[in-house]
Amino acid sequence: MRAVYAALAVGITMAASGAAQAQDAALGKAAFTGRCGLCHQVDSAKSGPMAPSLKGVIGRKVASLTDFNYSDALKAKGGKWTPADLDTFLASPMKAVPGTKMMMVVPNAADRANLIAYLKTAK
């Protein structure tokens, strides 16, 4: 019987932590506006003077917009932006891509998940 209660407790804990980690695009939009929107935008594919556009960033080739001057480090990264790559990059840009110009860090995993959920909608 104790094993059943222990299993239920683990299941409830896992469900609660999963709910806490659920991606919420609306919260991501609010976080984007407050943090990222100072330099980046998603309403247009045109980059600004401070940062590239993030419209359509999920699945896009890294450092591929021709209207933004990316760092040599980001140009050398290669690949495409996946949610996992964005998560790693946002957690610590300078660790993920030493030499990047990106300095904003998003240390909270739930905040990153929400931001990425929002970026998935920015097509």
C-alpha cells in the first residue's frame, strides 16, 4: 500500500512540475515585450539597428538575415534555430556562442519556454 501512495505522490509531483513548465505563448509575448522587444521585433521580417528580426526565427538558418550584421561567432555557429538551441542560447548566450553580441540572459527555464512558445507563433 505504501508503494501505491509513493507512486501516486511521484505522479502528482511530476504532473505539478510539468504544469509549471507548460509553455504559455501569452506569457511569452509579455516577456518578449518587456525584455526582448527593446532590441528585437517580430511584426516584420526587417531587422532593427540593434538586433535581427525574430519573425520566423524557429527553423530559420542561424545568422541568415541579410539586413543585420551578425557577430562572426554567430555566423560560424551554423545550423537552424530549434527550440532546444534557442533555449540553450537564451540561458547563456555568451556561453552558448562565445563572441556573440547578444548579452541578455533569460535564466528562468519557464520564462524561456514561454518566450519560445511565443516565437513559434511569430511567423
